[in-house]
Amino acid sequence: MTIRYLEDFEPGQKFGSPRLSVDAARIKSFALEFDPQPFHIDETLARDSLFKGLAASGWHTAAMTMRLFVDGDLNPAGGIVGAGVEELAWPRPVRPGDELHLESEVLEVRPSKSRPDQGMIKVRTTTLNQNNEAVQVFVGKLIVPRRPSSR
Amino acid sequence: MTIRYLEDFEPGQKFGSPRLSVDAARIKSFALEFDPQPFHIDETLARDSLFKGLAASGWHTAAMTMRLFVDGDLNPAGGIVGAGVEELAWPRPVRPGDELHLESEVLEVRPSKSRPDQGMIKVRTTTLNQNNEAVQVFVGKLIVPRRPSSR
């Protein structure tokens, strides 16, 4: 696993992730704890909702995306430390049986003015299903340490 | 429980929520599934991290906030259907033993131009701990049906 410092990032770089399967039981148990609405917990009620079938809570999709991001190829030194969310959208529902993966692209790299030991990268992470349809788009900033100088 | 249609909302209205306690075991089990980084799963490693102690994953805080929102007083007719996130930030860590609640404020109410049966409300929801310190700020748009006319 390659650990990356601020100096290792540049705009346009792309990173992938492993894949994660979504099953109906976890969609429902996550929703029962965190988002207990009919269209996330009951197939029959979901069929008559605007989702037209059981769909994962957007917050479940966000959490699964975080897992794929942690297990993915970007690997910033110091871990994944968020410094703000610029965009978060769920253009399509996540369904039971879907298999998700990520495509992340570095949009911006900026050294900190006040902290010479770190900087910020802005990353757009798209969560895709098995048909390569986007189910979540997330643009966030991460704090990344600079490479320690060898003195 | 009062169900609210688009006509029942106006800018400046405020809504509350019940309270939810956060325990160390759930912080760790959520993180083991969705955000397995040292500062979310191990007290000792967390002490030496920038969080200076065990802290909930931001996605766990977002999920708990959704639960409080569903159980809260806003109650839009048709359920809570997101139409986009404008802001999401975690200004302070959530700690074991914290007790969270919400303060939501309606910022904007807008009937749809293309869909005469619905509209959009923009809501800022602040998640507060027991000391009334903000641990999450979330600004999102919800789709809300208009009151059915009695014809």
C-alpha cells in the first residue's frame, strides 16, 4: 500500500476502490436504526413510493462509500481527515443486489499558508453501481500532511 | 403528530427533535463497518491522533442526525425526501457519552414551477451536544407536497 503525502497528489489523478455488495437485509437494518421510512424498510410500501422499490438510505450509501474510500487506492498519509463537504448528491437509488465501487479524481492541491506541514486536496468521488451508473457524487476536501523533510 | 404540507412552512420556523445518546461501543462498531480508522475504533490510538480521543465517524453523526430528523417535529407530508445537500460540516467531534439533539430552521420555501403538486424547502439542521455545541451543520433541500385541494 502506497501512502501519499501532499507532494504526491496533482489535479487529474484518478483512484479506484474495491467493490462492495449491497443486500436487502442490510438496507433495511441500517434504515431501521437511522432512517426508518417506509421506502427504506419495506418492499411493498417501497413499491408504491417515489422510489418504486426498496432503496438504501442516502446516508447508508454515504457510509458504504466511506468504507470503499478507506479501503481504496488514494491512501493519504495520516488517514482520511475531512475538512469540508462541497457537494453531496444521490442521483440514483441504490438497490438490493447492487455492487458499488468508486472513482475518485483529484480536483485541486493546495499547501496550507498557516501550517507548513500540511495542505488540502479537493477530491470528487463518484460511487458507481454495476452498470456504471452514478448513485452518489461527493466533493470534499481532505487535510493531507506534507512529506517530512529529511534533515 | 402534525403532518406539514408546503403551505405550512415559512422561512424562520424552527423545529426540534428528541435526544439520542452516543456510546463508545456503537461508535466503534459503526466505524468497524464503515470507517475503520484508528481514531474511530481504538481509544489508545485515538488519544494520539488529531482528535485527541475516541470520536464518532462524521458519517455516523450524519446517520444519527437523520434518525433525529425523522423522529423530530418537522414532519413533511410524504416523508423526508432529499433534493440536494448544500452544506455539511462537522465543527466538533462527537464523543462517547454525548447526548445529541437537533435545531432545524426553515431558510426558504419555494413552489415548483414544473410540478404544481409540490415544492421545495431549504432547511438548516444543526446537531448539538449536551453543552449546546454544534457537532454538525447540515443545509439541505427537501421535496414537500402541496396540500391537496378539496374539490
